[in-house]
Amino acid sequence: MRFLPYVFVFFSLSLLAQEKNLKQYSIDASYFYGSILPHHTNILHLIKGHPEGGIISFNRKTFGSQKWEAWYNYPDYGLSFQYQDNKNPELGNLYGLYGHFNFYFLNRRLQLRVGQGIAYNTNPYDRETNYRNQAYGMHYMPSTYFMLNYHKPNIWKGLGVQAGMNFVHHSNANLHAPNTSTNTIAFNIGLNYELVTKDSVAYIPHEKEKFTEPLRYNAVFRTGVNESDVINSGQYPFYVASLYVDKRINQKSALQFGADVFWMEYLREFIRYEAIAYFELHHDPNADYRRVGVFAGHELFINKLAIDTQMGYYVYDPSNKFGKVYQRLGAKYYITKNISAGVSLKTHISRAEAIEFGVGLRL
């Protein structure tokens, strides 16, 4: 499971292989320098300097050959590679591969990039050789980054400049303990270059269309493996069944309301462990590990890709390990009009619980 790339990477590769018309590409490279945010006491001893690194990206431009491109003001999509020197050998360095979108604002001078992918850490936690690294419990992990830049292309013979800020999150997502994670915020500066092509292209406008759609009914099954915060407690499978209804309010958005049922096997074992290890707190070793939640959410449609953002509340949770509120952020790819496959991150504010790989049916 830990080697599976996110849907964003797959989607970017598939898009790069499509749309034989209106081809234009660009590349960019940026240097960044910043700080690791001290979001948890478990990583304070690992913050010894200011991380720095670089991001190299390959972008495919859009011009409105499909309607969704005009809806989002003609974004770019592509692949990016990132290197980060954490300035601490115990924390290790990071190499990441991402699929990304570039969205444009303010006459296309402000660029917002959203990237999701997989990162490799050179020196994760090891009980004997690197017990101090409480941030990363394994080599491969999910990673997300955001970049907000002033973007000025084609100043001279296709060469342009960009500068701004980026935020990078690296986390095991509870695939393996320890899982304290790191958040890096940095300033960046770089160059961009538009590759010369034979195509003469211009933006194709699309008038807004009146859109209506009836209520749609959804069923999703999610699964994966995860581990409790207790190091070496072992990975266990989990299963999540979800039913919800959604209402498309325009071409880009749908509102959701539904329910989740969780069977998290690691939680069954953690309840037993907690009752023994902290007997003075009188935890019930036979408490039910299953949970039921209700949620409201939003689905953002970007061609065949969709982004789910959900906020949930446990109506049944005897273990009460994380509190009552949970969140889910996910990406899915519609294989057909009604069938999707995707991946999501389930969290409790800043505490990740699981990466969920799922299949869905939308009727």
C-alpha cells in the first residue's frame, strides 16, 4: 500500500497523454528557503536549521478545448519534482514526485499551485539507528504542497520569472508509527520557460450554461492499513462503508450529506492495550471499536477528477479516542460516468488516522 501513488499523479499522467490539439508546454525551476513549523513537541529537537531545496516542474497549458478548462480560467496541469534538505541528518532529506494543477488569478499574474504525491525520506525512524526521528516512520509517505507565486512569463524569448511562498506537508498518515509529520513554510524564487511549439493557440471562451441535475445517490467502500501511535504495535486492515446523497448546484460543485460506518482493526487492539498499560484510568477493554458518523461535504469536479471535502460527527463512538469531529479530504477519478476510484485522508483536525483507498458508485 505504501508504494501506491495518489490519484493526482495518475490523473496528471493521463491528461498529459490526451488532447492532441492545442499543445503548449512550459517548465519552471524554483529555489526555496524556509522553516519547519513547531506544530508538535515531539519534533522540536529535530528542528536545527532552515530547510532549503528546489522544485522542478513540467506543465501542460490549457486553452479551452474542453469546457472545464474555461470554467477554471485555463489552468495548467503537470508533474513536479521536489528536493528538501531538512538541515538535520536525523530527520533526513526528502525527494518528492507530485501531480499538480496551476490555477490563475488577477490577469494570470497570481498563480496558485496545488500538488499531491509521494515523498521519499532518506533516514526514517529506526529503533536502533535513528530513534530520535519521531516525524517519519517509513521511507515512502504521502505529501502535499501549495505554492502561491507572482508569475510573469515570457519576458525575454520565452523566459520568465516567479516568486512567492510555498507550504509542504510530509506525513505517514498513520500507515506506520511514529507519525508526527512536518510542515514547512518557505519563500521561493525561480524562472519559467515556455517551450516553443508549432501550434498557434488562443483562449477559447465558453459561455456559462444553465445547469441542473437531480439528487444522486452514492455508495463508497474504502479500505487500507494503518497503525496506532504506539510504535511497533503493528499494522491492521480497516474498512469503511459510506452512503450519501449529493446535489449538483453548478458545473463545478455538488453538496453532500451522508453517513460512514468504520471498522478499524487497529483500534480494537489499541483499546485492549490502553486498558492494560493505563489500568489506573479504568478504560474498558471490551469497548466497541466500531464507529458511526454522519457528514456534510462538498465535491469539486475538474473534468474526470473530483475533490471531496467532508466534515463528520461521530454519533456512535464508544472508544472516544479522537473526539467527536472528523474530516476527510480526497481525490477520485471517474472511470465511467458512475464509477470512480480514489484515495482520501481521514483526519481529526491535525491528527491523521488513515489513508483510504476506495471505489464508488454514483447513481
